[in-house]
Amino acid sequence: MKRLGIKNKNLALLCKGLKLFLGIISVFAVQLILSQNAFAYLDPGTGSYVFQVLVAALIGGLFTIKIFWQKIKNFLVHYFSNHFPKKQRP
């Protein structure tokens, strides 16, 4: 990440992760756009299963945020304190 001028190691990792995430989302978007009709049968249990997976992903994400909240908070405070200096009071 030196070519972008990023000196903070955590910020560089965050940028790498964001680039990977956007790449994966792009691949899925292209797959959805270019897909053909499947004419597949979806039984009634499929909707319930998809709902369970979405709820589990949401709860898992919230739990992960809960576990790492202090690290996230410290990163944001450090990032914004370095990039936006406090105003001088007279």
C-alpha cells in the first residue's frame, strides 16, 4: 500500500479487504447479469432455509462487531484524530 501513500498498517489492511470484498461482489453481479433461466423447482422449505441463513449471517455479523467493538472504536478515534486535528480554542 506504499504506492497509495498509506502509512497506517491497519488502514492498509482495511483497504485490501475492501478491494477483495468489492471484487467478490463484482463477480457475483456479473454472474447474476449474465445468467440464463434455470427452470428449477424450489420446494417450500427453500424459503425457510434462505431466511435462516440470512438471520444467522446477521446475528453472526452483530456478534463479531460486539467482540471487536473496542478495536473498531480505537481505530476510528485514532484515524479521525490524526486526519482532522482539533480546533484551537482562544
